[in-house]
Amino acid sequence: MNKKIRLIINNGIKKREKEKFFIKQELQCILNLYAKMVSNGTWKDYSFSSCTKEVSFNVYQRASEKPVLKIAKNFKPNYYNEKFFIKDKDGNVIKKSENLDQLINKTIWNKLRIVK
């Protein structure tokens, strides 16, 4: 009886399972921005959406069916600067970056007009 036993160390499945959402620091950065924008009356509501390629923080100006902005984390970026991006309501990429803090801090949110 010769059974082959394999030892698997650092299984990649567990790492991929962790990356199905924003990590704590990313979520904190997004929620700080959300609180600032709600306090000045620009944003009203939010939601999260997830698929196999990305997870996104969706921003609503009113109770509507489509979000006006999305802050998304790409799980499988083609280029290093496509890990995080901001999309408009039509799905067009407005800005993208490899670092969420830089993306949020370097975006001038007051000049980023939400088109109705």
C-alpha cells in the first residue's frame, strides 16, 4: 500500500478568500470620505456590491436605482495602477491608482460633479 500524501504549505486559496472585500484600512478610508461628503450634503446613501472581479462602494445622491459614483477594488488588475478606481454612473473610469489612500486624497471631490 503506497499512498501518496502531499503537504501543502501557504495554501493560496485562503489568501484569495481574504481578498473578497475591502480590508479594514481601506474601508476606514472610504467611510471617512463618506462621512465628510454626507456632512457637506453631497452624498446621501451608500451600498456595497461584489462580484468575482471586484468589490465596490456605491454612492447615491438620492434614493435612486443607480449609484452616481463607485469606488472599486479590482481583484485581478491588468496593470499595477488598476487596483483601485472611481467610476461614474455609466461605468466609465474617472481615476485609477494602485493605492486607495492616494486615490481618495488626491481627488478633488468638490470639483467632481455628479451629472444627473
